[in-house]
Amino acid sequence: MAMRSLGQVAGLGASLIAPGSSLVATLFAVGLGALYDGTISVLACGIFLAGVISLLLSDRSTDGTVTAAR
């Protein structure tokens, strides 16, 4: 969905989106890693938080399709 509007310049779009995605994932993992206390609760909370964030960043239309929020 991040590259949907970059159809004409897909190569450039991929080279810009991939590092941004990696940076966000790394920051999320470092934050959760700092909270790790030896139990599985941190992993469960991290998965739940990632799901909530993804739902907030997506836009559900009335026909059931999901598109990127603008």
C-alpha cells in the first residue's frame, strides 16, 4: 500500500520505502527489547500494539477493502 501511488517510479519508490520500513521496525524492536523481562507478555503486547497501529494507519471503506490512509 505504501508504493501504490509510486507506480511510475517503482524502483525509486522501493529504494525509499524499504529503508524507512526497516527504520520503523528497528525502533519498534529496540523499544520492545528494552522492556523485555523474560516473560512472553512483552511479545504479546508488542504484537497487539503493532496490530492496533496498523488498523489506525489503514482506511476501511464501506465495501470492505482496505486502503492506505492519506
